[in-house]
Amino acid sequence: MIIKQLSVFLENKSGRLHEVFDVLGASNINVSACSVADTSEFGILRMIVSEPDKAREILKEKLFSVNVSEVISFATPNAPGSLSKTLQILSNAQISIEYLYGFSIGEKSFIALRCDNAEKAVMEFQRHQMELISASELYKF
Amino acid sequence: MRREIEKRLKIKAIDIYGLSEIIGPGVSFECEHQCGLHINEDHFIPEIIDPDTLEVLPEGELGELVFTTVTKEGLPIIRYRTRDLTRLNFETCACGRTLVRMNKCTGRSDDMLIIRGVNLFPSQIESVLLEMDETTPHYLLVVDRVNNLDTLQLQVEVEDRFYQDKISELQALRMKIQHQIESATGLSVTVKLVEPKTIERSEGKAKRVIDNRKMI
Ligand SMILES: [Zn+2]
């Protein structure tokens, strides 16, 4: 239920982001989710990829700084108020969210979320019968 | 480096300092306590000066080392500027010698930058970076002038494990480096974290400073 996410530190230089995807694409690694958090000085690319360990090695070889962190991913109905309900579960359990990213299409919204206690969050979501997305589902393409 | 040599060769490594303009090696040397280099004051008179004003600095201050030879007959020199930066320690050493000790040289006065009227040696920045666990000694100083005010930016690579996912922690690390540099140099500096292995490596003397003020 816990998913490995890669984070890549990037200076704000044009073409850098493209290079990451170029390297991964050439190694037949699929990116199933990503987001870029940016500051005025640098950005952090966060992504969920099909083979996180291999991707990490490949990027390291190309001198990117790569970090692996744990996120959880879930689906909620694509309807007003559904994310609010979900996040209520976490805040009731005293779990703090670091960040999240996602989007909705059709019937569902898909979210990747990093919090201060991923295991506890998974347990809470299971207790509330939320639709968690497993790593194997996400890594598949 | 020294510890490494000592460990592998099972020896005690002693630092010796000298300049060919004076006598070559042997101007000063470490004793068994390895806590500064005793200057052979019976032959050479050391002074520490401000490389900018050329004034002699008070005891213990960092500045340029200057020598006057006492016993040389062929080519005596008076107040010879070595361009090496160090400080002098006049306390009696644990070995019992009363000869003044100089610290290991921390840089060259030619490298000195004057920023907002403050003298800055790149080696001061380097020693802060070497002391911190998070930083590497791979850095570049960019000096510029904006609205008639000198600006100082430090680009630095950090240790791999510190490039991590949380922006708040990266920003905190930036502030920490900034703060350490400021307290060591008295100058405000903008720190920019750069990607690993992006600062140019060079075989000899690395290029550590880009001074854009000269072009104005
Ligand atoms: Zn001694």
C-alpha cells in the first residue's frame, strides 16, 4: 500500500526536467504520476515510476540527485466534497500531510500523498474502506 | 590528508614551510605536537600585515605573512610579502620552544576580495563548508554590484543525502549555510544550492570566484 516515490533536485535551468524524462524513457521506465514543486532557486520533481530502484540507479549514473520517499495513493469519487471527507480521516487521526498531488477524470480522483506517518494513514484508510491503490497497480503500464 | 598519510605509512607527518625567495624549506616547521609551525626567529622576523592597507596587525589576527631575514648575507630581504595568509601565536608551545608559531596558511592574499569594504578570502568560505556535514567543498562565489552595492552569492553542492524531498528542509539548510558564512565572515551572502557535480572541477587551482564587478 506504500508506494516508493522518487524526488529529483533540479536547479531552475531550462531543459533539466526534460532530461530526466528523456533518460527514463530511453530505459523503458514509465512515469505514472508526477509533480514539480518549485521555489525561486530550485525545484523538486516528484514522481512515481514503474521501476523505482532501477530508475534511481539510472538517474544517479547521470548525476542527478535522487531520493526515495514513501507516499500513499488512493482514489476517491470525482465529486464535490469527497477529498474533504478523505482528509478529515487523516486529521482526525492526527496525521499531518506534507503535500499531495492528483487529478480527476471520469468517475474518480486519484491522489498521491505524503504524510508524516504513512503506515498509520494506510490503516486509517483501510478502516474507513477507502480505495487504496497498491504499488503494483501503479507501477504497471 | 595528513591523518591518512600517517595512518597508512605509520609515521608522524610534520609540516615544513618555506619559500625559495628566502631559503626554501626550513623557514618554519612543526614540532612533535603538530600545533602550528615554529618560525626560526633567530634567522627570520615574521610580521602579519593587512594586505590592503599594509599596516601591521595586532597579535593573533589573520593577515599576510611578511619576512625580514636577519642572517642572510647574499640576498637579504626586508619585509618580504609572502602573499600567504596566516596568523601568529606567541604562546610557549607544549614542547617548550618559545619560537613563535604560525598556523597552516589558509590562502593567498592575491585571492582577497573586498566586499562592501570587508576583506574576504575564499578560504574562509571553504573552511566553513568543510566544517559542515551537509556541504561539500565544491563551491563558487559570484560577486556582483547591484545599485552600487556589492552582492555575494555562494553556489554550493551539498552531500548527496541532503538533497531531499522536503522543500522546507532544503530551505532550512540554505539558511543554515547562509548563517554560518555570515557569522564566520561578517558578510551577508545568498546561498544557492546547486545540483551535484555541476561546479567545475579542475586539476590544479580551482576557479572559485566570478567577480562581475570588474566588467562595469
Ligand atoms: Zn612546539
